[in-house]
Amino acid sequence: MQKLQGKVAVITGGNSGIGFAIAQRFVSEGAYVFIMGRRQAQLDEALSVLGENAEAVQGDVTKPDDLARLFETVKTRKGRLDILVPNSGISEYAPLEAISAEHFDHIFGINVRATLFTVQAAVELMSEGGSIVMIGSIAGFIGTAGYGVYGASKAAVRSYSRTWTRELSGKGIRVNTLSPGPIDTPMFDDVSDEVRKTLTALIPLGRLGKPEEVAAAALFLASDESSYITGAELCIDGGMSQV
Ligand code: NDP
């Protein structure tokens, strides 16, 4: 028996990195998956791997019309939603003295504002209950020099999760947070070998994580195997936040 047999899932940012690995894992466990991202070429590439149990809606999660089109498509095609992973997110380096209003608005616009409206729209379609797997970061609770705004945005995601656990449990909707440490995705493409080395030295398991390792945890939280878990946070960080 597949763990997500017959389930309908939305994964924003399902065309790259962690989101793509989650989409692959969910499809392999029997889910039908909708992904959204801005880059059509990446969506096409992802769909060519995901196969016939996935479809893509091209769009920007910060644009209300695009979000509305995504959930309208889910409603028309499947009539309901069981699982949401609001994974679209960005990270940019800016130490305190370099933070501008634009930097703040850009990061918060995607990681905090769009995440809120994605969840709000998704919940309307979770008529039979569901599971929301929020994507936080250990940067939301450990200091990371140069990533103050990013860390604050992920702290907001943790806070959402706790609040929505209280608001949505009555509707049979569970809300949990995955908080990855450094995971080797395109988000790390610009990171120098030197920074990678420094980071790796801070990780007890001695390496960056793989997107598939986050996807394994997402599967657990999305599936009925975690049916009595809500409001929880799971760190996937090789022990980095424990030291
Ligand atoms: P990627 O850069 O590989 O993926 C980011 C995804 O978000 C892409 O699919 C991108 O698609 C999508 N996205 C970004 N902005 C928008 C937007 N405005 N509208 C729609 N989609 C958007 O990075 P990761 O896979 O590493 O990151 C995924 C999540 O994991 C993020 O929330 C990130 O903060 C979190 N995370 C990552 C960690 C890491 O070390 N990699 C650690 C902790 C948390 P497109 O560009 O096509 O729009």
C-alpha cells in the first residue's frame, strides 16, 4: 500500500531543490501533485520526471491572481486538496548594515506574505481535513550572520505553524514544520567552497543534507503515519542546531 494513495497535493516551488524532491517522493507514494513556480522551463523539466500524476501551474506565489489560478485548477481537476507544502522561498545574504527596505520586502513578500495567502487559499479546499507541511529553517532560531531577514522570515513561518495548529485542528487539518539545516540545492549554487567548508565543520554529521532527506520527512508528516502529530517541528540538519 502506497502511503499517499489517492491523495491530492500542492507543492509550491516544486520545480527545484527540496520542493522537487518532495514532489518526486509524493508521486512515488501514490499522490497526485500540483506544482507551481515562475520558471516554465524548470516546470517542464520537473514534469518530465514526475510523469502523468503531476501537473504544473506556472506562476508567482506573490501574485494573488496566480495563486487563485493554482487553487482554481486544483478545484476543477480534483475537487479537493489533502496536502499542502508551501515551499516556495528565497534566501539572500545581507548583513545588518546592508539591509534595505527592498531586501526586507522581497524576502518577507515571498517567505512570509505569500506563504500566508497560499495556506489561506489551500485550507478552503481541505474539506476532508488535511496536512500542511510548512518549510521553515534552522535559521529561524539559530543566529546566522548575514541572514537576519531570512532568519526572521523563517521564525515567522514557525509562528504561523503554531497558531494555525490551534485554528485548524477542528477542521481535521494538521500543521507541522520541517526546519532544514544546509541542504545541497540550487539555493547553494552561489555559495563558495570556502563557505561550504566552514558550514560543514559546524554539522555533527559532517556533510550538507540532500533534498531527498527532507522529502522523506515531508512524506512522514504528510501521511497518516503522523496522524497524531500537529504543531510539531522537525529539524533536518545533521545535528547542526543541537550544538
Ligand atoms: P531552490 O532555489 O532550489 O528552490 C526554491 C523554489 O521556490 C523554486 O522552485 C522557485 O521556483 C520557488 N520560488 C521562489 N520564489 C517564488 C515565487 N515568487 N513564486 C513561486 N515560486 C517561487 O531552493 P531550496 O529547494 O533550497 O528551497 C526550498 C525551501 O527550503 C525554501 O523555502 C527555503 O527557504 C527552504 N530551506 C532551504 C534550505 C537549504 O539549505 N537549501 C535550508 C532551510 C530551508 P521559480 O524560481 O521557478 O519560481
